Amino acid sequence: MSMQKGSAHIIFAGVSAGFVSTIYFLLLMTGLPFIAIAAIIGVAALFAGWAIIKYNKEEESTEPLSRFKHLILGIGIVYFVMKVYPFGERYGGWDAWSIWNYHARFLAHPENWQKLTWYRICHPDYPMLVPGFAGFFARLISVDALELFSFVFSFNVSLFIPVLIFFEIAPRSVILGSAAYFLLLGNNSFLTEGVSQYADTALAFFFLCGLVAIKYATMHAKYVLLAACSLGCCLWTKNEGMVLVFLFVLFNFRELMFDGRWRYLLLGVSIPLLTLVLYKMAYAPPNGMIAEQSANTLAQLTDGNRYTMIWYSFVKNINDHFGFIKLFGVVFLTALLLGRGRADKRFLLVLVCFAAYFMIYVITVEDLKWHLFTSQNRLMHQLMPALLYVICDNLLRTPERETVYAS
Amino acid sequence: MIVAAVMTAALRYADKPANEPNNVEMHKLSRSLAPVAKLIPESATIGCDLRGVKTEVFLWTRYFLAPRYVPYKPVVLPDTSLMICPVATNDSLLQEYTAGRVILWSGKDSLYHYFLTRK
């Protein structure tokens, strides 16, 4: 079974937006004027479009969605548009105007963008995929409408997440696919974070894209390229993306490296990785979390109270924001106990990512209570769509995929 | 379907009133600071002198004046500075705040007085 055409389109659209932003930032660092940058991005987009039409003539899907499933999809999209409206603030949430959109305002001015690194208090060490997108289109169309472009990007990735899960799950089980789709669309926490104009939803989306694409990696190299491009976008979206990408490559080493597939991995991640390395080495201040580690870290690692506190906060966040995952978790555990399918390595990967985030709090140099309060729900938001997807996918495991993904 | 959804959401968002508490203030500040943004070049550094105003106002000022550099609590304010104080500040205090400086522009809204001054 190959990837659904709709899934491929969604991943491609998201990755394209990510690459426009990444290439824009890379060219900003060269000091080129905006008109030249826009022309290069335009030519690159045309070339990418031509290459796709020329080399991608195969039918993606062997099981196109039925009219009934399209109807469900449409109802969900309308429901999302109606429900998300009250959650979208005019200027975004606190971090939007103090970090992400603030950076975008600098990136909309190629002559002055480097000034954003002068403010140590507004996290200039963060990667710039989300600000880059808003900055590029704001400069291209209207700087006064910067928040609108940021909102459109947030809206898109928030909608793409449940739609992508639906595309992947519904062809095999319309009940499970619809349940995951509507529970995510109707989750207030997901919607709030989704249109807050932060970068967490974008990271959640790109990580999910990587997990979806890697499933088909051994069938065709283009899926390795899609997965690699998604991983590249993860790298350039948030610092946590580096942790996710490292673990992803570690868990999927065979699918990404063997049989010459490493070339596609390199091709996909090269531009975002180059942009990240250049920015971190030449412009960005050191990351506080890493730079401020000291001998105290060992004491933190052996302090049991920290683990307890993080765990209770984790459970509280699940209960307060991600109640839907408990339902899927119980069903999945029951299925495992009954011997219906196994947890594949993508499921284990997501769990290890949760564990890695857990350890970030253990060694944080910030006040733990404050750090948990201000960010744990967002970090969990980054992984919840991936967890939901791998649970659903594992519940529908077919013998065909057992050989590829048996852990 | 997705394109239609995005266009609908974008149009609704563009017309959306700023009615959340922070956003109401930000929207006012955005309109009040528009003349300052026209007067000060994008490459400039400008001070922000808050008098009896919450710190968020600095963050919002910094946001709306970007890419101009607005340093946070500098030891010495830059030559050109924007002074912001509550609209209820009495005249004698306002005079004291701006004493010895040339007023380049002033304005007020329902929340704050704004004085763009230079040494």
C-alpha cells in the first residue's frame, strides 16, 4: 500500500512552506536585497514544481477516499473553521508578540534583520522557520499584515494535522479515523495552541509528517525525501526539533540510510541544517539551557523530588488538555494485552521523545515550577498528534507492514 | 476544501476585532505609535522611558517599533526617546518628565500620553 495522495499533498504543502522560509533566511544571511531573494525563491519554486510534474507520474494511492469519507473530511474542515475563530487572538498569544512574530518583524526588513540578535531576552537563539514564513510574505505583500500571514501559517498546520491523520487512518478504518479526526478538531487545547501563532504546532506537524512518510520509506525513495524534508523543517522550527530529529534518525536508521537512501536524507535535511548551523555559529547567542549547565546538573539528576514534580505536572497536563489520548491509550493497551498487533518502533520513538522532554525539565536551569507551568503543555502538544497517529496506525497493523516495522 | 477553509479563516481573522484584554491595549498602542514609526528611521535606536506604566507596554512598544532597536532598561537612554505615562498624569508631572528635552511629537489615547523627545 502506498501513501494516500492527500497525505502526500499535505506533507508537500507544509514542507514547501517550510522551505520557502528556510531559503529566505539562508539568503538573508548572504546580505542580498529582498528583490533578489524573492526572485531566487520564485525560480526555486518553479523548478521544484517542474521537477515534481516531470518525475512524479505514479499514482500515489491505491485506495482513494470514498465520497462518504470526503464528506466526513469536509464536515470536519467546516467545523474547524467555525470552532477555531474565537481562539485566534488578533496579535497571537504572549510568545507570539514577544518572540515569534517579533522576530518576523525583523525578518520582514532584510536590511535590519540582524538586530533581532541584540535582544538576549527574546530568545534570538531560537530557529526561525515560523518567523521566516511570516516575514517573507509580509515583506512581499504588506508588512502591516504580518500577523495575518502568521495566523494563516498557524491555521494551516493546525488543520493539516488532523486531516493528515484522517487521510492515513480512515481508508483502513473510517470509525477510528473519524474518531481521531474529530477528537483532535474538537480539542480546545489543540485549537488554542494551534492558532496562538507559536511554533509548537508547526513542530508537531513536521514531526508527524516525518512519521507518516517514513512508513513508506522502503517502498520508494521519494518518501525518504519527504521524511527528510520534514525532519529538516523540524530542525529549523524549534530547538527541541534537534532532539526529535536525532531520535528519529536513531530509530529509523535502516529506513533512512540503507540501500542508498542516505542520499535522499542528506538532500532533504541539507538546506535547513546548513541554515541552522550558519545561524547558530555566526549570529545566535548560545542556548541558555546548554550554556548554563554546571556541576549542579548532577545534583538535579539525582533529586527524586524533581522527577515526582515533573510526573505530576505531566499527568495534570494530560487530564487538563489532552483527555482524548487517554481513550486511545486504553484501547491500544487493551488491544496489546489481547494480542492484537504490536507496538512498532515509531510508537517507541514517540515515547522516548516524551522521556527526552521529561529529562529536559530534570536538568533545566530555570525554576522548575515556573518552567513546567509555562511550557510543559506546549511540549506535550508537539508530541500528541504523533502519539495519536502511531496509536491509531498500530491498532490497524496489517501483516504486510509487520515485516518492515516490527520492533 | 482546504484552500477555501484557509481563505475563509484569513478573511474572518482580518476583520476580527481585538477584544482580548492584552489585544485591546496592543491595538490602541499600535495606532498611537504609528506616527512614531513614520518619524524614526528603521535603522535607528530609540529609548523607551516608561513612567508609571506596566512592563508589557515596553514589550508592545518594542514590537510595534521593530526593526528599530529599543533597548531594555539601558543605563543611559538614547538621544531620542519615547516617554509613555498614564493618561491621568497631571500637567506639572508631564512638564517635569519632559524638562530639558526637545519634544519632537506628542500624542495621547484613552490609556497613555506619548512624548517623543530628544536631548
